[in-house]
Amino acid sequence: MLTILAAGSMFFPGLFLLSKQCLKSIPALRWSEGDAVIVSARLVSSVQAVMASSAGYIIASSCEDILEDQHWLTSSYIMFAVPYFVFDIYAMFMCYWYKLRVKGHEEASAAPQHMSTALTSYLRREFLMVLHHVVMVTVCFPVSVFWRQGKGDYFQGILFMAELSTPSVCLGKILIQYKQQHTILHKVNGALMLITFFICRVLLFPYLYYAYGRYVCLSISVSHVLLPRSAWVGNLLSLMISI
């Protein structure tokens, strides 16, 4: 497990640095350090989302018994992805820092010692997103790897597929940043984002209750009531965090 954790710790920051250097080295783009950092951070988030969704599909499609069947990829990918959430807190701050510099805000244009002011502003502005990442590492990670005791890999795989909407969200932010809202790509991406977000972030949780109810031969309303309170609270928190 430590090997997988180490691999994730090298992969995501390494991909970020490689992407940033490649973007800066393309003469036709003429991107600044800030542009390269922001786009690279979006790229890493998109790659992680594609990997998580792919892993989720493989896991879910391989489990016939949705409670008892196990797949080696479940715990392995969780271990691999944990460093991403730590790295992404840093990446989001760097994006925020360079956006401040572009806008000419005092925190970024002043001396380096004022970075602490920018950090405070970043934590205040992106509190929910930072909280989401902290919860993923401190709560969801130990619950998914240890507390489950190998049960419910199917449900874990379905939860991985909630990331499917992330690439569209990232592309949308990049297009808006470079004032490409008028393009066909932005309109098509916006429609795709709405569809994937609604299916993967909203309908996903009622489906989990439906799948469990079908497994125990109960209606969705009854299965919802019979679920342990800890599972009900966990699903509610997951829904709030994902949205």
C-alpha cells in the first residue's frame, strides 16, 4: 500500500510540473507562468477524474454481488488518489495566487511576505472546496479502506464515477478564463457538463438506495429507512460535498 501511495505522490505533482513546462515551451502559445499553472492544474484534475471514473466502471461492472464481491482496484486506487487531494489544495492556491497577480490585487503584487494574506483570503474564499479535500483525506480515506472491511466495493466504484463531470467543469473554467464563451465548444461543453453533473452528482445517490433496495428485495423508500444511520449520514455528507 505504501508503494501505491508513493506512486500517487509522485504522479500528480509530476504530471503538473511536466504539463506546465510543456505549455510554457510551446512558442505559439506564449503563455505566462500563471497561465501554464492554471491550465496544468485543470489538466491534472481532469486526468484524475478520468482515472477515477474508469476505475469505478471497472469495479462496478465486475461485482455481481454488490455487497460481498471485492475488486483489487478499489483500495488500490483510493491509496493512489489520496495524494491528489493534498496536492490539489496547493494547486488551487497557486491558481488563486496568479489570478490575484493578473488582477493587480495587493496580496500578490506586494512583497512575498504578504503571501500569508493571500493564503487567508484563499482559505476564506475556497473554504468549502478545501474542506471537501480535507474530508476526503481524513474521513473518506480511512472509512473506504479500513472501516468497510472489504464490503461494498460496488458502491465504492459507483462513487468513483461521480468524478465523470469534472473534465467538463475544468474545460468550462478554462474557456471562460480565456473569454471563449461565444464558441461552439463552450456551448457543447456546457450541455455535457449539465448532463454529466446531474447524472453523476445528483441521481447517483438515489441510485445507490435503489441498488441496495433491489439487493435486499425492498422498495427504495423502505431500504432508505432500514439503512444504518451511519450510512445515511455518510451518503448525505457525500451529496453535500460533491455538489
